[in-house]
Amino acid sequence: MHLAYPAVLAALLFCTGLYGVLARRNAILVLMSVELMLNAVNLNLVAFDVWLSRAARDTLHSGQALTLFTIAIAAAEIGIGLAIVLAVYRNGGTSDIDKLRDTAEGHGPDDPDSDAPAAEKAEATA
């Protein structure tokens, strides 16, 4: 098998994951997109390890070893990330990243410094 096939597949997986990270609003879908990007890197590591091991028979298969470390790190990242998302969802009632960013910056609807018109502020206080 040529090296181009897994490299193109890895590039497509990475681009799909990058699009998911940039375009999605749900935190769980963003975590899944990061996993796609890590899997693309794993595919490249294994493909280049196999390609380079054909040239030299006495190899350590370092690409496969790095892939195992990447899988372990990805599992820990998903465990911690899902715990954070669940805690935020329980407290805020949403996992929408834009709404979470707005509440973290203090630009929520209850913030007195928000850009709401004065009539809406007067109604809110009355």
C-alpha cells in the first residue's frame, strides 16, 4: 500500500475535526471533533512508522508506541472534558459554548452593563 492513501485519509479526518471544532456550538461535539483530529494524528504516526520500518528492519516501532500514548492521553482528556461539561450543564442548564462564554464574561441578560435598551432595564427593575 502506498503512503498516500493513509495520508489523504488522515488529512480528511483532520480537516473534518477542525471544521467541527470551529463550527460547532455544543461542547460535546467539540470534544468529539478533537478526538477525530487525534485519530488523524494516530493514523499518520502508524502509517509513517510502517513506511519507515520497510527501509530498516531493526526498528523500534516508535510511531506505534507514540500512538498508544496518544490514545491514553485522549482517554484522559475525554474523561476530564465530559466531567467538566456535565458540571457546567448542571449549573447552567446548557452546553452551548457561546452562552457559556457570555456568562463567563458577565454579558448575560441579568448583567446591568449589558447593551439592553433603557426601557428594558426599567421594566426589569420594576
